[in-house]
Amino acid sequence: MDKKCIIKRRGREEEFDERKVYASCYAACLNASMKPIQAEKICEKITKQIEKEVKSNKCTTSDHIFNRVAELLEKYDKNAAFMYKTHRDIS
């Protein structure tokens, strides 16, 4: 089984979708006034790292992914990391 499950905050499971990681990272970068090409490069690196980590586990939580993206983004741009952490979907 190569599909990895993500356990959401309310206990629901869904399949890992790297596009969601990329999109949320990219939005945070743009909101931090980063140039699109720079945001793309950073988000591609972060998405690949998260995907690698998720593949090494059977299941992981969305909170773990959120924290790892924030941690990795912090290494590239503190403002983008701040935007990512503070604009989390609360629904």
C-alpha cells in the first residue's frame, strides 16, 4: 500500500495530498511579499521533504505536517513562516 493516510484534527482520515502542502506554503510565501519564483523554489523543496517524511510512516497527523512545514519554512523565511502559522484554517 503506497497511499499514506493523514489523520485530521477531528479524527477523520484522508489520503496525503502534496498539492495541499505546496498550496498552503506558497500562499504564506506570497502573503509575506515573496516573489513568486522564490516562493515556488522554496515550496517545492519543502513539499518534497514533507512527502519523503510522510512516505516513511504509515499514518501521520495533519498537526505534525503543519508543524514540520512551519519549521522548514522558518529556515527559509521567518515572515513566511509567521504567515503560515497564523493563517491556519480553523474550520
